[in-house]
Amino acid sequence: MVSNGMPIAGFQFSPRILPTIAYLVILALLLWLGFWQLDRAEQKRSELAARAAATSAPVVKINEVQATLAKSEYRRARAIGEYDTRHQFLLDNRVEDGEVGYRVLTPFKLAGRTEAVLVDRGFIPMTEGRDVMPTLPEIEKPGEVTGRIGRGPSVGIQLGAASDNPNEWPRRVQYMDFDYINTALNYPVADYLLVEGSVRNDMVIQQSTREAWRYGPERHEGYAFQWFALATALTLIWVGVNTKRQPGRDHD
């Protein structure tokens, strides 16, 4: 089916119905993708601003302040208490410098509080296969921990049980699940990770800077430009394909 068309300077613009519907659907998708990338760029700016503000903020004394992920993410923090080395977790499927292994997560019971915080003590490689649990690193300062507050590694889809050795310690977990960790312990755990040592070496901020460089606002804006450029090209092609010279007209 063809519309009657619109004469324009010796040309006839006559778009067909079905191709036009297809064009509009694809155009809407391209525009949505472009605006979604602009929204991601704005989110990234807000995230980087929050990280910068957290870097200059005073150190959170977790024993004295009720810290939460929502209020204190990226903040430097210090806690006094003792590690529960009998109940440690190994976050599975981590890769660092080409080696496969675990992140060691150890509960730290806060002095004067009933709550504990889960401390990310770093990466340990898997050297003898999955059937042999690695020897966990020693703790330098048993009564004190400093670091930065974070949400921990994320996964896109949580498949299967949180742990594949639910009756053993250390407990291997497939993804971060604070609800599961709370049920595995006989005391409550805060809703964030304390990344050990990141006050000393700014590990979290360095990682954030690298990630911002690779996936910062400018990159999202570049993607948005590409989607809008494709939308423009699609429109020009659609107009060109549906525009023909009017019959019986001479064009010198």
C-alpha cells in the first residue's frame, strides 16, 4: 500500500505503510538507546561525585555510628573488635592478574555492639582445585580494621544456591547475598563490605578511577552519539528510498 504522496520541487515523497511502520519502530528503539546512554552518563557523574565527596569526608568510626551502604558507600571507615576466623566466606569465581580464585570475606565483630561487619580481606588464588580449600591469609591487626565501605562484587543473575558447601567452613559462596550470610551466622551483619587496607593504599579509589576512565560519562555520551547518528542515517535512508522524481517533469 502506497500513500498518495507529497510533491516537493519536482519530487514525489510516497512512503509505504509497512516500511514506514518498521522505520518508526526502529527509530524509536535507536532514540531510546541514545537517551538511555545519556541517562547512564548522568548516573556515572553522580557516582563519581559521590566517590570524590566520600574521599574527603571524615573517617567513619563504625563502633560509634550506625553506618549503612546507602549513607556511607565509598567512605573511609575504622572499626574496633575481633575477627570471627571460624566462620569465613570465600567468594567464588574471582579473577585477578589472570589467576582464578576467591575473595576472602571475614566477619568482624564490633566491640560494644551486637553487629558485625563483613571484611573483604583480599584475593587468594585457587592453587589445588575446588576440592581443596586454600590456606587463608593471616590477620595483621586482629583487633582493628580500616578500609572503605562498599557493596561488594555484583552479578547479573543469581543462579542456584548461594553456597555449594553449606555445612563446611570456610563457606564458599557463589555471589554476594547478605541475607544468606546473616542466616549462616548467629549474629547480624551490616549490609556492606569493608574493603580492608583501602584507607592505606586507596585501592578502591584507584579501581574506581580506572573504571571511570574505561566506563566514564564520556564513553556513555559517545555511545549516545552513535545511536543518534544511526537514527539520523536511518531517517535519511527512509526519506531517500521513498522519494522519487515526478513523472513527466524535465529536470535540467
